[in-house]
Amino acid sequence: MIIDQLTIILGIIVILLAIVASLASPFLHRIKIYESENNENDINDNPIPVSIIIPTHDDSTDLQRNLPAFLNQDYKGDFKIIVIADRNDRETEDLMNRLIPENKNLYATYLPESSRYMSRKKLAITIGVKAAKTDWIIVTDPCCKPLDEKWLSSFTENMKPGTDFVMGYTSLDNNTRKFWRFEHALIANNRLYSAQKGKAWATNCQNIAFHKQQFMNEEGFRGNLQLLRGEYDFLVNKYAKDMNTTVDARRSSWLYEDEPTRKTWHNKSIYFRASRSLLMGHKGNRIYMFFCNMMLHLSLIVSLTAIVYSVIQQNWILTGASGLSLLLLIITRTIFANRAIKQLDEDIPAGIMFFSELKLAWNNIRYKISYIHADKNDFTSHKL
């Protein structure tokens, strides 16, 4: 068979596109997991006093289910759990009245009913920080819990001189649909990796710690008080600067999040689009993710088109080159994704990862359309 110039050019193009698209995987860079340098007997010989803030809003069921896992932490130091609820949340108030007499490290406070021009969750976190008697503050949600009683000892290992902010990982419950867990792991890997490189800008994990004094000195959430959501993103974006941030991706420091509802998952994606314009660093990340998705789809479309064209023309050499480029794209993107996701202990079949990446790109378009057509007053507390 004679190999003409067009066959050579097209074959080189499809293979080069597949190589570039493979290297454009958002999973190419993985979080680095640094194991503890301490022996088990040496961990937290001088434990740091810490406060765990849990803001709640109509979450009494989640709180009742997950709070005991925080109360039962085996921690040598002093720790206080501060629950902040709405003043009229009778179920949470009843729960606190039952638990506080039995747990000296549990404290509850309530939001004033008169607050109108601020996100109630941001207000809850702010009140919790002010109520804390410790310098280090951990913030999480009622839907999260530690896997065992050693979580606090592990997480506080990061609270050393020179560290002002700690970012941990939150794993979704195994009952959560696989595609959501894939999306969660991709976003977490991307944002935690950025933080390890000194470019922290957001997080999708409700497992962070910071200094009370820094929060108070820089006036808490000032600069984004008008938005109802995005409190974890704003805390990371404002306080996790330069190289003062530690990322702890060890399994012993993870929190585990209950399976979210479809509404919760959808709202999380939509509300992020309302707040991301205020986050320093989001534009660079958007450009990077756009490039990754563009190369993925471009290589896929060119390879499939070349296969169809070559079969019609009975150009079997080009068919082979196009098929090879398609296999290269699928296999390498799957390997990169599988390697990163397995590190985060997400039990997702490797066979669906390539197609999950494709689906995620189209889902993002759907989220964007939903946000464009949404009433923007739904995202702000300033509705004047």
C-alpha cells in the first residue's frame, strides 16, 4: 500500500493531538500526601487547644447523627465544640440541652433573629469564632464527621509555627452516586494541589482550620458579606495565602460527608458560579480547565472524524493511526484519573472515568445555563 503525503500529515495530526490532550488532563498533577514524621507515641505530646465550629441551619438530624463522632475524639489537649444555630430552631436547641450537661466540651450559641443583610452561615461562623477561647479554629458542617476518634489528633499535627491555614479533604459517603464522587474528587484534587503550590484559592471540602486572631484582624468575611454561600471558598481565598498553608490529605485527617440530596448538589454548583468572580485565582483556573476540556473534545472529535473518513476512503493506515490516537487518549486520561482518584479512596470503576470527564464538561454547561436563567436575588442577602 502506498502511503501518500495526506495520510502522513493527518496521521501525525491526530496522534499529536492525542498526546497533547493526554497531557492536558486535570488529573496529571496529584495531591502529595505527606505521612507523619512522628511515632504514634509521640503524636501531640504538647497538644494545641482548639475549637471546632459547626454552624447549623435546619440540620438537627445530621447534627444528632454526626456530633457524637466529634465529641468522642481521643485528644490529649483541650477542645471545645461550638454549635451555632438559629434562635427558633427548637430541635437543635432541645438536642443541645440534652447533650451539654453530659459533655463539658460542648457549647451552643444562637443567631439573632434580626440579622437581614448578611449570610446567616457566615454570621454563624463569625459568632462561633468570637465565642472561641482558642487561637486555632476548625470549621466544618453538620453533615460531616470523623471516621474515628483519632481525627483531631491527626489534623492538629499541622498546627505548627509558620502555618496559618490548614486544608483537609472531605470524602463523600460511598452511597453517593459515582459521578458526583468523581466530580468531587476532581475538584478537590485540583484545589488542594493548587494550595500545595502556594496558590490556594478555593475548596470544596468542609475541613479547614485557621487562626482566630487573623480572622478578627482582617474582619472576617468582609468583602463578600452580600453573598449567601461560598463561606469555605472565601475563607481559603482570603486567609490561605502564599506558602503559609498546609494541605493534609492523609486519610487519618479526612472528614466524611453524608450523601447529599440532588437539590443540595445542584445548589452547590450554582451558588459557586455566583461567588467565583470574587475569588482571586479563579480566572487562571477557569482558563486551565477550559484548555483541558477543549483539548479532550478536540482530540476526540478529530480522531473519530478521521476514523470515519479513512474507512470511507478505505485508507487503512490512517484508520490505524486514528484508532491508535483514540486509544491513547482514552487510556492515558483514564490512567491519570484513576491514579489520582484511587489516592482519595474513591471506589469508582476505571472504565467510566473517561466518559465521566466528558459528561462533566457538558454538566458544567448545564449549570452555567441554570445560573444565567436564575434570579440573581437568590444568591445575595442584599435584595433592595
